[in-house]
Amino acid sequence: MLIIVVGVLLGILLGLFMPFFIPQVATPYVAVALLAGLDSVFGGIAAHINLNFKTNVFVTGFFGNAFIAVIFVWAGRLLGFDLLIPCAVVLAIRIFRNFAIMRRHLLKQFTKAE
């Protein structure tokens, strides 16, 4: 769990303080890679809540999911079919599902405290 929090905080700090420019050509790939990364982060938190978090699964999933999502968008553009929206929808559904797991866990913790 600590590796997730440190990684997210480090990413936010780098994003805030490093001046950089993403070319317009690369923005769909960066966007889908970020969504895939968020999916992995939320999935890691949900796995921690379910007591089955494994660091190697998280790290390989983080980079592997981002890579596959970028490849899908790239291949779709080569074929003349934009796969950015379908990839974004699938990743968003997964993010919301993992968020629901976290929300239920927090609600359960707060109702026990009352």
C-alpha cells in the first residue's frame, strides 16, 4: 500500500514542478496511458483492501496495462479506427468498479466506528 501512495505522490509532484510539453500528436497515447495507470492504482488499493495485494503484480500490471492500452490506440489509428474512446470507457468502468470496492470498505469502517 505504501508503494502506491508514494508513487502517486511522486507522480503528482513531478507533474506539478517539471515543466514539460506533450505534443498534440502524443496526447491520445498519454491520456490512455494515464487512465491505465489510474486503473492499476485503484486496482492496487482494492487488492490491498481485499488483502491480496502483491507488489510484483501491481508493477507489472501498471506498466503492462499502460503499454497495451497505448498499443491498442496506436494500432487502431493505423487501421483507421480510433480506439481511444473504447479504451477510455473500459478503463473508466474498471476505475469506477475499484472505487466502489474502496467506498464500500470505507463505509463499512465508518459504520463500525459509530
